[in-house]
Amino acid sequence: MNIGNFIGSWYIQWRDGVEGHGLQQGWTLKVGTGSEYGDCPPFLSDDYRVCVGFSMINQDGKVELSTVPVEKGLQAPGYRQPDQSMALFLIDHQLCWRGDLGVVLDGETVTRPFEVYISAAPTLAGDEKTVKLYGSSTWGDPEQMAVWGGSGTPPPTPRKPGDEG
């Protein structure tokens, strides 16, 4: 398993768990494609960890959370971009991010620990290799967990950032 297994555009086909945080069914997760949505290609961190950018794009084509904000000062709806790096890092064959994330609840920003873990499951059918992603996110207390699964099945093309049409 290497970072290349994770790179792509992943349509989130299912999601279960506590609502209100992380990826939602019908969203797109982009990992390391270098797109205009902020999911920068893999790189080495200052402490030599393999890292990669990501972006979470809702069903309306809006960036909800991204490694590199699409515009300077972008405040994603519902999320406050954290002060620490938003790059995912590869550890023990999975992508991880742990930090503090602010979510707007009832008009106020509430900041809690947020953790994301993403695994890739490659399969072979004859000579054809396919990869599915699955993961979990936890916001605040460990009971606030959601799990999800995605495929490389082409999702509807998201609108470009700033394109309201």
C-alpha cells in the first residue's frame, strides 16, 4: 500500500453515524489530484512524513473543507479552517489527520478535537485492480463518530470554485 492508492476523486456512496460532521453521503472527496479545489499532490513534511492534500466537496459543488483554501480567507460553510496544517499524513497504511476543528452550531463556533482515518481496499478481479476507500471521523467525544465508504466511480462533475451558475 502506498500513497498512490489514495489519489483520486472519490464519490461517497454511503455514510452512517452521528450527523453534522465530516463527509456526507453524496459528497466528493478529492485526494492529491492537484485540482483547483485545494487537494495538493503528495509531499514530504518538514519531519519527512508522506503527506497529501484533500478537499471535501458537497453535492452542490462547494468546498466544505480543504488542505489549501480555494481563495485566500475562504471560510467554508459550517467549518472554520483550523490553525494547523490540514494535510493528511500516511501512517501504517492509512491516511490520518488529527487536530482541532471549529464547527458553527447555533451561530457560535465550537472547537473540538477532530480525527479522520482513511483506508484503501484494493481488490483484483482478473487483471483489473480497483480501489475503494472507507474511513471514519470523530468530532469531540469518541461517541461522535461517523463511518463512510467511497468509490472511484465518477461522481457528477462538481462546479468550479466561485461558479454559482
